[in-house]
Amino acid sequence: MRKGTEDRRKCNPAPREDRRFCNVRSAHLRKPAQSITLPVGTPVAIGDGMTNQRQDLNARAFKLAARVFKLFPKLVMAGSGHAYIARQLLRATASVGANLEEGSAASSRRDMVQKYSIALRESREGKYWSRLLATDPAWSSTLEDVIQETSEFAAMLTVSVKKLRLPVGSSQPLKVRGHGRRKSRRLARRRRR
């Protein structure tokens, strides 16, 4: 028998994607499954609550994009300047929802942070374009809801991105990959010389 196969056998068989977490040394770190009995018909929140929060954000983003989509033909008819700004507003608000959807199905936490950061930037852009359109008195009352919603998205996504950048169980933000590796390699080469 090969070395290390005894350790693998002690571990409970798991689906293929979960096997990477299955080793004897870290088995004591896993949390035991909890079972709760609820009466039939009780609404259940599965997970830590973040899933439902993400679904709520996704639903709100879709409603916002749909609202702007319905306003779009009216804004285009107002003139060429309005048409340009309306196109930018539609792209920004639709992009918020699209990036939140992609973030919900992200392959890693970093990927989720990236998608949510893009959604944050797009919500700020949508806020800018809606405020610019609202400078026209004919559209200010119509766009109040859009301005309010984009402002709320910017606030919610700012908090979400800050929290997602924190490693699980830590108060230090994740390091964003960038030039750090190159710089550290250069320093290592200098030290070797």
C-alpha cells in the first residue's frame, strides 16, 4: 500500500470537488453539520444569510435596469444629448445587475470581489448619468427614483466589497494581486547578487 493512503481512507468520501479539503490533519477544523427541525411551511434561509442578501441585490438590480429600460425610449425622443446620456445610463444600470449575477456564481472569493467591485463602479456611473439627466427640469421628478436607487446600490456595494475583501475570520483586507510579485522577485534577485 502506498504511503498516505491510510489517511485518505479515514476521511469520509465526499464529492469530487470537496475532496481537496479532505485530509486527516484538517478534519478537526471542519464544523459539524447542524440539523434543525422546523414546522412545515416555515420559510427557510439556507446558508449564512449572504445568499439571500445577494438574491435581494440581484432582484433590485434587475428592477432598476428594467425601470431605466422603460424610460429609455422616452429619453431618446427628447433629443440627441438626452439619447447619448440615456444610452450610458442604460448600459451602467444593466451592467450592475449583470456583474452581480456573475459575482453570485463566482469561482473564487477574489473573483466575487472583482465582480462586485465592477458593479460598484457601474452603480456610481449610473448615479452620475441619472443626476446629469435630472438637471433637465422636465426629467428631474421622473429620475428621482433612479438616482435614489443608484445611490443605495453604491452604498450597499461599498460595504459588500469591503467585507468581501476581508479574509474569513480576519480584520485585515485581502491583498490585491498586482505588481507585488514582480517587485518581490526583483528584490530577491538583488539580494542574491
